[in-house]
Amino acid sequence: MFFQGSQGNDIYDLSRYYTDFFNLANYNKNDRILNAWTPQNTNTDLARVSLNDPNNNIRPSSYYVQDGSFLRLKTFQLGYTLPENVAEKIKASRIRVYLEAYNLFTITGYEGLDPEIGLQNYDSDDRNLDIGVDRGIYPSSQTFTLGLNFNF
């Protein structure tokens, strides 16, 4: 098993800019906007839904900042080596069967796509400005591998 994590870092979740504010109507919305401010729902941290945004609610603020701490099981491998007498039947010295999983689970309170954010513009001179900013890049995929090793 290989675990990886980070503790105490903050992430600026820029994807909320597109998913939580209605004046950017071309994007899918998060279900958080169902709890947006209304005269009947004043106990919320999400601004009112508005197409013209007269208060400039989408401006940079602490609303976008979240704790980015996480613990992820990056790699897990479980294997079994068959007894030598089984391997010898096919003239092998060893046969091993294994199952390997990558990115099996992540423990985090972060609400964005992935607390292990990547850099969007790898060739950009401004890539250092993206450190700690979640721009909605797809998270690492979960992968499963079933393998069989033969030693002759």
C-alpha cells in the first residue's frame, strides 16, 4: 500500500466561480445553489441567484478558499504466489497472480473535484500562479489491474 497526503494547505476553488453563480449561465451548476440567499433563506453563505450580479458576488473572496488536506490510497496491490508444484507443471519456477488498484480512495473535506490539484498550463510561464488554484482539472482516474507473472 502506498498512501499520499497533504495537511494544512488551502485551495482556492476557482471552479466554484462557474458552478455557484447564476450569471455565468453557460455552465452546469452545483446543487449548492438550491441553498442560495433568498428573503426566506437568509442563513446561508451563498449569495442570491442573479443574472446581473449587482453586488459583484463573483469577485475573489474567502468564499473560494477551502482546506485542501487529504489522505489518498494511491496504490494497493494484493497478490498470491502459487505453490512451486503448480508452477512446475508448466515448467515455470514461479507463478504469481495479483490485483492492483490506483487512487482507490481519498479522505478529505474538500468539496472540489480533487484536493491533489494539477497544473492546467504545463507550458505556460505563469504556471506558478496556478499553484493552489483548482481550475476544475479532472482528477486522477481510478484504475484496476489484474496481472499474472510467470518466471521461467
